[in-house]
Amino acid sequence: MKTLKIGTRESQLAVWQAKRVQKLLADNHIDSELILIKSEGDIDLVTPLYALGVQGVFTRTLDAALLSGRIDIAVHSMKDVPTQLAQGITQAAVLERANYRDLLVLNKNRKEALDIQLTNEIITIATSSVRRKAQWMNRYPHHLIDNIRGNVNTRLKKVEESNWYGAIFAAAGLERIELRPEDAIELDWMLPAPAQGAIMIVCREEDQESKSICYQLNHETTAICTKIERSFLKTLMGGCSTPISALAEIKNEDLYFTGNIYSLDGKEKKEISLSVKHSSDAANIGVRAAEQLLHEGADKIVESIRNAK
């Protein structure tokens, strides 16, 4: 059996995720090696993600390495993967989901700690995510949003060196590399990005050996839930850099789904919550939810987002 070449971005978090896959493969007696590749999203650390104008900014370079045969599989944060995979590339496995929440990491250099719910002070929150920005501005319209780019370590350093009140991070990323601050605030009101907290492994479509090997690592519940969330995203608009959120969870015999879409400024919002018995029919709940929101006026929000790009 061949030694699998695992492609990954160079950041600490990306390498952690790839090493996690490598460990799981080793547990199944599969040899592998890491191939580090710098992505477009890692090279340009100034332009806001939503202004780069491309889907798959963190995946395209790895896609090219896969298709050229330089690597056998690629490991991604699933929320960064476009809903439409590149031609010739297929999903091989989804690992069990970690914490899907967003966190507010506070600037420790601010002398006063504010109760965000009560204060009228105009504070600045940093994020490069249009989803997080829209949800925050909907809840706190008097606050300011600043852009922040870079890997997790770079962004944490920028928070310390800034005059921001804090910045928003994915909980899973900070927890995986053990950098979650003790005083970080979990934003339980903020709905996550589709597939947030999950790791996806992809391979070439014709590479049945790699696909079969990786499928041993597939976590069925996470795969089902993330597929539903991504189908909601794809049906509404399809892009990663849009203010669209979704969460599907299976509890006992029921599947619960919540999804929303915001206007870019956070002023308009359409949200839906559904629950069904967990069965083969539940797989279509994301599409049904998106179609219902479009029927209820989300199409106007989608059109405004397209016109703004």
C-alpha cells in the first residue's frame, strides 16, 4: 500500500489538522507524509477575504497540487471549502466535528471591561468574515467593524497590538492548537458558518485507493449535518464569503436545523428553524429551508449581495 501524501497549508492550525489526519491514518496502519503548500489566502494578508473576489481562496492551490499528482489528499477546514468542488476532486471523508461556536477574544490591553450588552460606547470589533460582521452589526448597530487577516497566531497578536475591543475567532481553531484565552466570550447567539468546526479530506475522483482509505475516518453524523448545512448555503447563493449561517444537529431520533441570511450591513435578516425525524428524507432539509427563505423574501437580500460585489 502506498504512502499517502497529505497536502496542507503552512499555518499552525492547518498543520495540526493535517497531523490529526495523519494520526488517524496511522491508527489504521496507513503510512503518510505531509506536504506543506502556501495558499493564495495566506500570501495576501491585507485584502479582506470578501474583496478577493474568488471562491476557494484557501483551497485552490491545494486543488492544483492534487490534480497534478503532487499530493494524494488535501485537508481543509470544511467551512473554507466551496460548495462546488473543483472538477476532478471529490470529498473523501469528514472528521468528527469540534466546537462550532464563534468566540470573542478580548484585547487584554484595554483597561476597562465593558458589558457589551449594556454599554453605549462605540467600540471596534475585528473580523474578516462578512457573516460575523453582519450578525454583529445586526445586534450592535452602533459598533464599528475593522478588518483582520492572517493565521490564528497572527490575528491574536494583532488584537494585542490594536485598540480594538476584541476580535472574533472560530472556537475550534483556537482550541485545537490550545490558544483559547480563558476570558474569551463564547457567542452562543451567533449562528456559525456552514460546516464550521469540521475537517474535510478531499482526493482526486479517480483515486479510489485514497478515497477508500480515507473513508475509514469518516464520521457519519458530522458528514450528514455538514452536507445539509452546505446544501442550504449552495441553494441560497453558493459562495463562502456571504452572510449565510447554518447549523444542523442530530439529537436522539430528530434532526434540528437553523439557518439565516443577512444583508451585508446586518440590517435585514431572514431566519428559519426546522426539525424532522432523522431519516433519509432529512437530507433535503437544507434545500427545503433555503427554498422557503427565498420564497419569503431572502431572494431580495441575495440580489443585493450580488449587486454589491
